[in-house]
Amino acid sequence: MSESNLPDVYGEADLYCAAFDEPVEQEVQWVIGECERLLGRSPNAVLEPMCGNARYGKAFADRGVRYHGVDASEEMLKRATLHDDVTTSRGDVRKFDVPRGPYDIAWCPINSIRHLPTPSDLVQHLQCVRRHVSDDGLYLVETDLQDQDGSLEDVPEYHWSMPQPDGSTVLAWWGAERADLATRRVWEYGRFERHVDGECVNRSESRYEMLMTRAEDWTELAAAGGFTVEQVVRRDAGGARSVVELSPDLENIDERILLFLRVSGA
């Protein structure tokens, strides 16, 4: 993903980071444990493409896993907290080259993968990640699976709030307006507001295109990128996780889908 593909909301980096300032320690602990089970060893290093402000970095480093994040937004990377075991670099996630590899695992949460413009860009990205992970490595991709077409005005939008240390509250809205199944495109919007004493003091909003992928797409996409789909985990709104089959039943649901991609031939 190049900087020209970034949604306008990323220009308000402080507001965007605040909206996603949720605890990640338990999630990272689960990810490490699941990777230990699948790898047969403890991962030593993790690579996060599209890392934003590298908010997962400290949680991985605190658990003995060295972290490197890559992002196209200089403004987001400026807000990363770095030290010897948490490093970042700026780059296009379709063709980056980062040091200190190979990485045991790569990790791309919260639908960031869908900011890649086309399936071809996604394959380029997967091939690039493959060059940076070990020969038996894993790439964990969290993404929605969809098959909508046409207007999405009846699909409920997401809304949440995030209290801040300074006493303000950041409110967020995220939704989709329409989809084109043939071209695998979805037109979405995001809006963030900072409120102090009930009054909005800062606001950012943008509309942008996102990539759509169906369950049936991922076997082919993974193979073209040098991976196979080894495991699929479904997490409901309450946080419960279950291992499931990759199938159309996972499309258009209000739950997170985590794809475990294994390097081909491992």
C-alpha cells in the first residue's frame, strides 16, 4: 500500500490512534500461544505490515518476541513507541525490504489487508511477506469475508467510543455504502470525533475504496503468494474463538475471521 492509497482519516493520526487505543495484551498472548502450537516452538520475531503506530509492538516485546512494523504513513509511524525490540520502517507493503529477518510470524489485524487496492496488489504483498518469514513461517491475516453487491445502506454501521487519559472521549463510526462483487470493491467511510465535556472539539471523516475478498478467493490468493491456508479462526462479539472451515458461511457476518497462512511446502 502506497501513501496515495491511505484514507484521509489517517491524516488525523492522533485522532485515529486514540480511536483504536484498546488493550491488546490478551490478544497478543493468544496469538503467541497459537503460533507456538502450530510452529512447534516459540516465535522469536514478528513482522507487522500496515502497523500504523505499532500499538501491538510493546505487547509482543514484553512476551519475548522481537517486533518490526511497516507502514506507508509517516504520521502514524511518528507515534510509535520504539526500543531495541520494537522497530518500524516506512514502506510500500507490496515491495518493502526490512532487516533482522527472517521472521517466524507475520501479523496483519483489523482488516488492514483490505486497504490493498486489488487482488493483484494483495498477491504482491503476500509474496513480499513470504520473502521475510522463515521457511515454516506463518502469516496471520484478520479480515472480513464478503460477497455483497450493490447498495449496502441497510447494513448497520459500527460505532464505538474510547475514553482517553486526558478526560476526553473519542467517538468512532465505520460503515459501508455500496459494493461491486465483480471488481471486488467496497466503498466505505470512517468518522472520528473527540469530545470534551460533551462537545465535539475535533472531527475527521473520509470515504474510500476497500478490497473485497470471498472465502473462495483465499485458497488461490494464498497459493499465488507462496502460502496455504492452514487454519481459520472465527471470533464472535463476546470474544469466543473457534476453529472453522473456510467456507461461504463466514461471509457477511459480524464476527472477526483470522486466517493462518503457512508458507507453502512447510
